[in-house]
Amino acid sequence: MKKSTAWLLACRPKTLTVSLSPVIVGTAIAWQQNGQLLWLPLLLALFGAALIQIGTNLFNDVGDFLRGTDQPGRIGPPRATAEGWLTPAAVRTGALTSFALAFACGIYLASHGGWPIVAIGLCSLAAGWAYTGGPRPIAYGPLGELFVIAFFGVVAVGGSYYLQTLALSPAALLAGLQLGLLAAAVITVNNYRDLDSDATSGKRTLAVRLGRPATRWLYAGELLAPYLLLLGGATWPLLSLPLALWLIRRFWRGAPGPGFNSLLAATAGLQLVFALLLTLSLTI
């Protein structure tokens, strides 16, 4: 395994759209309502959001290894630290570097947006570390989906809108809830796939607490609720509804195993398609 390939896999590029989509949608709503686009805040927000997610993914990679959660024979995608491709120290350093670069992006964003952006940035960095780090990691309890809805949905869309307008909008917060629910579905796929091993290792995720039948309903709700919450006149995202229904069918009928790795990526893809169609509805 080349080091460059190991680092790429550790960053989990297939899911990075989960952090980028909210920035695009928040900016699109601001453009629709105000008729202007500030490119520098947009670009730095995109870089900062991606870097925070990469740092979170790297902390998750090394954190699960050190806690003994990533055991041989895991059915999820291979992890760089557990496979020995990268050392724990290197992955932790990579995570801290990603957060430092995100902080650097945030310096300008904070100077532009003031204390609300400072608060959002610091809370996002702290939450990214706490997802797997600290004495009580978020990922090891039942609040993982709620964390994602908040930070990869409402906060991300609302913050991106704020950077363009220095104000908040109910439309942006509602869109954030929509994208956050779809992002949370990615976590639900991951936790449903790993339910048995998580229960054995002591992780009390929402899927572990609910059990498989209720988690299937949770996933269906996470995918269908955004369509029920569509903004007035934003009908283009309905074009992605057949994909959502197909994913729900796969989730309900598929046996938890390696096949859920592609389902996880496809769920992240649904969020991206929904976000792009919503952006088109707002800008055309």
C-alpha cells in the first residue's frame, strides 16, 4: 500500500460530499434571496468544511483502533491504522493538521462574519474531535445521528448562508434540516452494518439501542422526511425520490455485510444529488 493511497483512503473521499453539499445549498439560498455571491467566503467555507470532516475521519480512524473497536474481520471498509498502513501517531498528526488548516480558513471567515462564525468554527472543531475522542465519544453513544443533523446540516447550511448575508433565514435552517437528515442516514447505514460488532465492543449507538427492525424504519424516515420538507417551489429534488426509494428497499432487504459499504456511499450520493437539484431549483 502506497502512503499516498493509504492517506486517501483514510480521508474517506466518497463521503466528503456530506460536508460540501450544505455549503453549496446555503450559498444558493443566499444568492436567490439577495442576488449576490461572495466567492472568497464560499471557497474558504468549502475548504474549511472538507478539512473538518477529514480531520474527524482521521480521528475516528485512529480512535477506533486505539479503543479496540476495529478488530480483524470487520465488515466495514478497511481502516488505515487498523491495517497498519499508517501509524497511530501519523494519523493523529494528520487529523490535527487538518483541523489546523480548517482553523486557518476560519480566521478570514471569522473576520468577515464576526463572533457567530467564531462560535460555529470552534464548536465544529470541538465536535469533530469529540466524535471519537475524549472520555465519552459521540460515536460510541446514541447521539451520532443528531450530531450529524446539527453540524453537517443546520449549522453548515445556516453558517454558509450567514457568510453571504450576515443574517439568518428560516429557509436556510429548513434546508439544513433536510440535508442533515440525509447525512444522518449515512451514519445509520454504518451503524446498522456494524450493529453486532458494536454491541460486542461496547458501542451503544442508536442502532444498537433500537435494534434492527426499528433502525430500518429510522433509515426510511431519514430518507423520506427531506422530501416532505421541501421548500415552496423547490420541486426538482423530487427527481431523486426514486433513488431514495431504491436505497430504502436495499436497506430493508439486504443482509448486513460488506454490501452495505456500497449502500453507504450511495446514501451519501443521494444527499449530493438532492443538494444539487435543490440548488438548481433555487437558482434557475
